[in-house]
Amino acid sequence: MASEIDPETAGISPQKPDDLSHPEHAAPKSLALAIGLTVLWPGAGYVYFGRKVIGILTMIIMPFVIFLMPQVIVLCWAVMIIDLVILNSKAKREVEALATKPCPHCAEKVQMAAKVCRYCGRDI
Ligand SMILES: [Zn+2]
């Protein structure tokens, strides 16, 4: 796939998704930390991922659920961890989308800071 070419090897842009200019807005969250939080206190991983309402509700409700039916905890973890993995991949795509723009000549996605398109080689 063409989009997997490393921009540095292509010699075009030094910018990577990791060092975006808006770190607070688009900083990639740690999936491992989110899962850790979820295991410690179901719902905390959602809050960490920015889903505050559902996260806080889950954090309030889950202790009661676990107290009444401790056996459901494994199921809850499984569902939440799958959900967090999906949220994480969405967030990654958003970060990628913020770091790229379409080339005006060939419409391929190129790095935001690129001066030359890595696909068609024309100036942007
Ligand atoms: Zn192009």
C-alpha cells in the first residue's frame, strides 16, 4: 500500500504523527494505560479516552454491579477492552487525518508540512 511509505525515507516531510503541533487536541492516548484503568476501575478508561459522561456513569454503576454479581466483571472487562481498542484506532485515524492534507494535483494524502507531493512529485 502506498500510504505505508515512510515520509522520511521518501525525503519529504520531517513531521511525524507523534510530534503534531496541537498535542493537547490530538495527542495519541495510551491504550495500555486505558486498559489498565479499566481493569482497576471499570469506566476510568473511558474518562481517560475523553468519553467523560459514559465513563463517569460506568464508574458509579460498576461497583454496585460487581458487588451484586462479581462474576460479570470478566465480561465487563472484555466488552470495555474491546470498546477501548476500537476507540483507540478511531483516535489514531483522527490524528493521522490531522497530520495530512490531500495533494491538490493527485489527491493523495500527504504530510501537512510537505512542500512536494511524495506521490506525483509536484510542488504543493
Ligand atoms: Zn500529488
